[in-house]
Amino acid sequence: MTASVHILGISGSLRRASHNSGLLRAASKVLPEGVTLETFDLSALPMFNADDLATGEPDSVRKLKSRIGSADALLVATPEYNYSIPGVLKNAIDWVSRPPKQSPLNGKPLAMMGAGGMMGTVRAQQHLRQILLHNDLLLLNKPELYVARSWEKFDMEGNLTDEATLQAVRTLVTSLAAWTRRLRGERSEAQLPHPAVASN
């Protein structure tokens, strides 16, 4: 029997009708058998301050670290702000990556996706890859999912309405589960797709 895979989803947007949070909701509807997904809201995290590491981490930081530690893999959905990732996402990474040797990020499988403008968060995702090298996360390189012109693919509440994008999300989540199982040394019938998946 194939072991289960539990994924923690993190959105880099705090907006109520966020398209990136909508991508995570869509992912929860197309999970393959044996895969579960929960999300974590970053809005409660304070701004990173190294002084707090000496006096004790905030409860919200400890909760995030615990959820990451108990997850088998991470799925990050990021917008693109000024050619990079949002400050709220970078802030979360700064908190969770410390102290480096005890970070729950270390060696964790991760896939990313993003919904945005004409380039669909290409630059933000490339920058995020660079940032995540610090903790040696085990990134799923393919497929890539960049949702361009996202305003055409989500409704006013931030729910995904585009079938092609939904299928791309399904492929990404299935690939992340297979990647996670491969890293655990398990054999899986699911094949990791090689070509990039983009929603234009």
C-alpha cells in the first residue's frame, strides 16, 4: 500500500480574494488518492526580529514551524510584487529558517506555483528558488506552473474557474506527491512529468 502524503499549503498573499490562495483551494479539490492538504495563514506572523530569538519565538511562529515539521511536503503559491516575492512570504521564511541547523525547512520537498500578470509570477518563482537554497529544500523542478492573466481565470471571490489551470494544478500536486514518495524511497506508479506546465 502506498503511504500517505500530507502537504502544507502556504499562500504568499493576505488578500481576501487572493488568486494564489484560490490556487491552494483548487489544489485541495484535485488531490490524488492518499494525499491530504492543509493551509497555514501567514497574517498572524509578526515582522522578523532577531532579538525575539533570544527571548522566545512568538506563538504564531512556533505553530508554523510545527505545521511545517509535521508535513511531508510544502506547496507554496506566490504572487509577484516588484519582480519578487511578497514581504509576508519572505518574512515567514526568515522566521522558519532560523536557527538554520534546526529549521523544519531543511530537506523538505517543495513545489511552487503562482498566479499573476502577463508573466504569471515567473520572476517571483525564480527568486523564491534562490531564497530556498539556504535551507536546501528539495524543490520539484518540473512541472512549472505560472498562471498568467489571472484575472481572467478566477471569479470575484478568488475561486479558480479555468479548467485548463485546474488540470495544471492537478498535475503539479500529483507530481509533488510522487516526488515526496520518491525521496522517501518508495516506488510509485505516478510518473513525474518532464515538460513545464504553464497556464497562459
